[in-house]
Amino acid sequence: MRLIAAALAAAGALLVVAGAQAKAPPDGVQVCEAPDVCVQVSQRDAEPAMWGIGNTGVWTPAAPAPYYVLRRHWPDQADQVEYYVPSAARLRVVTDLGVWWYEVDGGSAKGLMAVVAGLEPLAVPNVSSVTVAGRAARDPRCAARWLPVKLEAAQPSPWTDGSNDARISKRNGFVSVDG
């Protein structure tokens, strides 16, 4: 009986250790002002900026505005890309479960601005093509705030990376954006 109890305890300890390794903190964050111009920020320095993020999900995306790209590095995983739009106090996160916009509280906004200090935000993307219900729009620039559209640009942004989901009901005028 003692042998079984010892074996179960050892197995439980292995599961706890394996779980802790799987949930290891990221080894850092890259903040980018251009596709190839990024600054590495240690997780320790980036952590205070992230405390209030994710507390409040919002249904509507931020309007196109200058933004920063944040890339979180997790050991043995692909980078997680996030977009920070300071003028809207919003952070856009792409996960396995979908795309989420979060409101950034005052303390986290202050922390994020400290992290991006000295960097220029990326400009609003120049939308190069727009399709509505599979048809190309005549003037892609005027469609940046439309909800039922697919926006494309030379570089990914929170509005043009292909992860957003915007739909509209023709009959009832219902709108669903990123959730």
C-alpha cells in the first residue's frame, strides 16, 4: 500500500513540474516601430505594463490609428503578436480561440508608453484592396471603417492581418466584429 501511495505521489509531482514548465513566463517582449525595427524588452521590464490588460474585453475594434507591434516570446512556442493602439487605449490579441480587443487601463497604458518610449508608432496602414461579399471595392481607402470588409495592406496591422472577422446581416443590419 505504501508503494502505491509513493508511486502516486511521485507521479503527481511529475505532473506538477511538467505543468509548471508548460506555463513558464515569456522570455521577453519585442516592441516594433517598423517590421524590421524592434527593441527587445525583458519580461521583468514589460510586466508592469501588462497588469491591467485583459481585464476588460471590448466588442468594437479600435479605429485605424498609429500603433505598435508587441511580440511575446514563450519558450518552445511561436511568438504571440499583439497590437497596441495608444490613442484608443486598446490592445488586440490573436489567440487560438480568436481575436480579442482589450481596453488598457490607465496604469497599464502608462507602463506600455514607458516600454515604447523613444519608438515611433507605425502609421495607419495604406489599405491596398477591400472586398465586400467577395467583390472588390472601387476605393479601398474609404472602406477602412466599414464592418463587412476584408482589408489588405503590404504589412500586417490590427486591421489587415487577416485575423479579424467582420460580418453584417443583410436582412436585419446586425453586425458582428471580432466576436
